[in-house]
Amino acid sequence: MRGKDSFIILLALFGMGLSFAAASLVMQPINETRKDLQLNADHEALAALPPQVAFTYAMLGSFRGLAVDVLWGRATKLKEEGKFHEAMQLSSWICTLQPRFAQVWAFHAWNMAYNISVATHTEEERWMWVRAGIELLRDRGIPLNPTSTQLYKELSWIFLHKVGQFSDDMHFFYKRELAEEWHEILGPPPTTSTQDVVEWFKPVHEAHELISQAQSPELTAQLDAFTAEYPKVTPLVSQLRDMGFELNVDLLRTVGKLLARAEAYRAGIWPVQRPVADNEAEQQLLEWIFKSDDPEARDQLLAFLRARVLVHHYHMDPAFIMELMQGEWLIVEESDFTRSIELPNPTEPKQLPLDFRHPATHGLYWASLGVKVSEGVRNIDDSNRFQVLNTDRQVLHALQALTHNGRITYDPITGYYTQLPDARYITAYERAVVTAGQRIGGKYLTTTAPSSFRSGHENFLIWSMQLTYRYGSEQQARNIYGRLRRTYSNFQEGRAERYSQPMAEFIRAQDKENLTSLDNASLYVTGNLTQALIQGYANGNAEIAQRWNALAEEAYHWYQKKQNRETYNTSVRNRMGLPPLAEMKADALYQLLTQSPQVAHPLLKARIWRNIPDGAKRRVFDRVRTPLYRQAMQIGLDPERVFPEPPGMEAYRQANPRTEVGPTAPGAERNPASTIQ
């Protein structure tokens, strides 16, 4: 028996040796296949794990999967039971145990931004939880899972839907908070041409290129790389540190706040009795900003700071932002899909005037980046295919939103915030439709989706035609209507008859249909108010102005009556309602008067100012005086003669203390505590 046992043992050992030998022969092909399908762990991401995560990751070893299965089942059950805080704690543990499990990051962020936020009561609490969901994905989930399209899609959706849309009663507060933050981080982009916006961002992009050469995330190394090119920045850094400031996001936001207050002071909407700086340190910083011996070096340092904060605090890539702005990502190649629709003239500009104070701009950035990283992903299964498809759709939703309401008016002093349509995004949206259609018809994403993209493109052309027509670009509207007819007359049954109408009749038939949404109601009302100014008051014809105003008022009251339902809290503005009509009239006037001279000539504005009622002038005078006077002087006009202060301004300011102003006339007394020049 003993000899038999020994034989069996030897035979088993021999078999085991053969198995090891066979396994070693197939390991190399398996590793190559894993690498080709991108199934290997991201060692750079794992090396960057926080210490507590790395410790747990190593301690549990192979048992992590079992622990995650148990916790995931429990977290899902708690969510179904409405126990969102308990589910949040469990999902946080899962993120620690399995940091490359993308689905739990999405679950965790959604739970905070949507479920827990609505369980709170104040605006500040809700925004805190929405921000927590954003930061979880942006600052932790995506850096640990840089090729997970799902996480880019989820982050984009929070910006587009939770912040950008109207489903949350507190969405106005979210929008103002986001606008305030990015007004301080990057400042307001130019309100003139798209090219001006691109040039405005270029210094940040160039600073990022320089600091990227450091090949190190450390501030010292990146600052050395930057000052090697711009040595005059070095003493400015020392000055800031002597004042007690470090080169971080807090300094940038403080600078942004002071710049906004300074602009308000110059415009006369900052109370003279209130210092611009809140403390001695800010006063020193204010002097540093405005009394700098080398303003060019100061601006270079601010560009460096903005580039570094974008990368290290917001985990955003200035190079990709510039790529979006320049429109180079919208590559249109000839295909069956491109031949099925008619594109705008290729010579039309495809640049984007991105304003990061708008939530849809963030939605566009993250969705576009998600699509970009998906291009290198090889293991596309059905689940991932639709993740990419839906992320692509969010690029289109973001561009649609920016066309509908991408032009922001934000006053950081009073918190005044409004959104108006921006026709500069029309061409980019159409190109994005084609780019998405090409990608979906490609090797890894072959689907029947292009037909749905065509339907979206058709609807967008209709809306764009109305936008350009209402805002006075009738020729552009006719061009769009011509492409609409040629492309979609035979798309579906009834289209040929629908598009046989003259353009004006077609637009009138669409008006009431479009008043069913907040964006389009805002467009229609604001467009008619603008036409009242241009077609009526600019020509001295009060009757025509009244006709356009009547159309706006009729549409306004029809829409408001439709949306007039009670909310759970009468102090909260109806989330689907329009702003007060008087406010919309003032905003339409403000937008027209502050447009660049290339869009609306100062003489046109002077004619409007001469003929509009004094009450309308009083509502906007303090906000438009500075740009109006500057534009008038540039063409040799006497600003106080062509844009005189309307009577009754002092009484109006007293009745509206939020916009109380100090003296702004030449030689008027200035705040002695201020150093603004």
C-alpha cells in the first residue's frame, strides 16, 4: 500500500508540473490579449490611491470582491427603502474597497446630488449636496477611472439636468452659485465676438503648456518652468507670499471677487460708503492688483494661477478647453450620414464662445471628454456602446442648451442672473450632430441611432430659424429654412406639405406650440421685446413698438397662466415660470444696449434711448452707463448728451437700494478707502 501511495503522489506531482508548464506557455498570449482589450489595471491610478484606500485595498486582497458584493446588495436595498444616508455610507465604503468599480461611483454621486439633496430644506444645504455629487465624480471617481465613459456621462448629466434644467425648485440658486464661482475663477468672457472669447482664454492655455513641461505636479517645479519663460513674475510671487497669500484657489477667488467689485465701483453700482476690500489683507491685494508696476507680469501670473487651479483643483484640462473653443473636435468626414443631410457652409465659423458660468458649458466639457476617451476603448460591449451613445447625445443636449440660453447676464454684486439665447452655437450644434452620427455608424458603435439624430437635427433647425428670425437675422433664417426644406421634405409623411408654407406663416404656426417650454417662451417674449426696440423705438414709431410689445405680453400672460400652479413653498419662484415681465423688458433693453458696436451701433442705441419711456431707462441706466458712454466716446459722441441720465434717478435709487450707487460723474468724490484707478 505504501508503494502504491508513493506512486500516486509522484504521478500527481508530475501532473502538477505539466500543468504549470502548460500555463506558462499560454500566459504571454493571455497578457497580450488583456492589454489589447484594455483589461489591465491602471497602475498609475492605483499608485495615486489615498493612503487609507491603498491600505484597505492591500489588506483585503482577493476578499475585496466578496465584501463589495455584500455591501453593494445592502446599499441597493437601503436605497429602495429610502434610507439614502445609510446607502451613502455603504457606497462610500465600496468606493474605498473597489475604487475601479465605476458603477458605485455613479450610484454614490447620484444619491448625494438627487436623493439626499432634496431631503434637505434650505438652498445652501441642497447646493452643498449637489456639489458633493459633482466633486465626488470630478475629483475622485474620474481620476481613478479615467477611461470610464459612464462617469463622464453622469457628471455631465448632473450639470445639464440638476443644475441646468428646472426639475429642482432650487435650480435658480444653483445657477447663481455656479456663476459666482466661475466669475471669480476665470472672470466673465468678452461679450463681443467668438474670436474675442478664444483670445481671452489663450493666456491660460499658454500658461498650461508651459507648466506641463515641468513634468511634475508640484507647485515649485511648475512655477520654475513658468518663470523661466516669464522671469518678471518671480518678484510678484514673493510680494503675494509676503502678504500671506499662497498660489491656490482661495487666492484666485479673492482676486476674482475684488475685480468684480472694482468693476462695479467704476460702473457706479458699488455704494461709496462701503470699502471694496473686506480686511487689511484684501486691501493690500487690491493695491497689488491695481498699483502693479508691471501689469503685464501681473496678468501672466494670474494666467498661471488660473491654469494651475483648473488642473489641480477642478481636474480640468485647459488644452481640451481650447480644443473645444476652437471647434477642432468637430471633424466632419463624408459618409452616408453626411450625405443624408445638408450642412451649413464649411466657411462658417465653428468656434465656441464658452462661458463656464453656465452649467451647460460644464456639461459639454465632460460629455465631450467622455466621448474622446471612449475612442481609445476597445472592449466595447452592448452596455458600453450605449454609454457612449448617451454621452454623445449629451454633447448635443449641451449645445442645444447653450443655443437656447447660453448668453449669461450675471451681476456678482447684486446676484442678478439671467440667460438669453445665443445663435453663435447653431453651426457647432449641426456639426456635432454629424460628428456623432459618423461615430455611431463606426466600427465599434454600429447602431440605428442616426435616424434619431436626424429627428433632433430637424427640430433644432426649426428652432434656430425662429431664433434668427425673431432676433432680426432674416436672411440667416431663410438660409436655414431652405436647408430644412431640402433635407427633410421627404423625411417623413406630411413633411412636404408642412414645409411648403412661406417662412413667416410657418413660424407663426409654430409659435404657440413652442410656448409650451420655458426656453422657447423666454425666446419668444424676449425676441418680440427686442423687435419693439429695434423696429419701433429706434425708428421713432411708438405704434410699431407697441405692437411688438403686445405680442410679447400676450405670449407672456398665456404662458404664465398655463404654468401658474402653486409650489410647496410660496416663497420659491415657480421653477417653470418666466421672470416678472418688467424684469424681462429691462433685460431685453440691457442686452441690446450693451452689445458690441459691431452688432448694434451706438447711433442705433442713441435713437432707442431718445424714444423709450423714462421708466424703462431708469431700470437699466446704472448698469449700462459705463459701456454706453465708452462706446459713444469711441466714435466722437458726447455721452451725456446722447445718453442723458433719465429724470427721477435719485428717487428710483432710494426706492431700489439693492442697486444704490454713488457719484460717477467726472470729478465726483471717490471712496477714499479704495485704490481703484
